[in-house]
Amino acid sequence: MIGFSQTTGYAIQALACLAGGGDRLVQAKEIAACTGIPGPYLSKILNTLVRAGLLRSKRGYRGGVELVRPPEQICLVDIAAALEGDEWLPECLLGLGMAQDDCCPLAEFWKETRTRIQERLKELTLRDIMRFMEERGRTLAAPCDDASVADADGRRVWAGASMPAGGGAPGAV
């Protein structure tokens, strides 16, 4: 199915958590506590985001990562391209590898749909994601604020998915 990979979803969660942390360097372990993303996997994602120019990092004591731009200037297409490459939406929906207008019965439909998806994801920013979640009472608080990202049963909450308080995979109960 067409959609962001789990890695890109995790990156969006991590960036939203980071954006909620204010103007300070945030350590990966704080973002992992905020999101429930496994630490080693999160570190790889953060390194990719640094290489893509979405994050800045500082090593050592009092080190961490921070957003290079404000959340309203980071769009979802930037995040997807950083993790999945520029061509994360296939040219041909059937996977025939052809970019002609008549490569398959879905070519015209897919060309229009692909363009609409790309345009919408260029408009939708990290700030919009944060606002959407806040409006629904499903927010990620500033990093390391574990009590405010837990539901009544002590499970972390992101986009309605519960996680055990010790972390774990999204949706795991």
C-alpha cells in the first residue's frame, strides 16, 4: 500500500517531540523516552536527519540534536525525502517502471493523484502535525516529560497508539 514507511513515521514523531522541547539541544534518550522509539533505531533516524540538513547535532557533554529550521518551515515531503529518497512515490502505481502517460490503465489517475499528494505534503508542516495532535488531546510533550505522554494506564500515547511505559513497538499493549 502507498504510505510512509515506519521509519518515516518514527522520524515525524521524533521531530514533533523535538520541536516540543523548545530551543535547546535534546538528547536521543530523551526523544526515545518521549516517543517510545527504540534507541538504536532512533539514533540511525536522527543521523539520517542530520545528514539531510533537518537537524543539527553536537556531540559530548550537553550535546544533542536540534531542529535547523522552525517546525512551520519543515514540511512532510522534506522528511519523507530525507528518509526514503526524492522518488518515494513511485512513477508507476503498478510498478512497471515506466513514466509514460500510457504505461498502464492507471497512468492518468496516478499522475494526477501523485501530484496532489506531493503538493499537499509540501503544504503540511511539522507545526501542523503538532497542532493536529494537540487539538485531539494526543500530544507529545517536551522530551523527558514522561507523565504527560502517558494515558491513564501509564502507557505512552502517540496518534492514538498505546505503548508500554517502558517503550516498545507502537500499538503494543
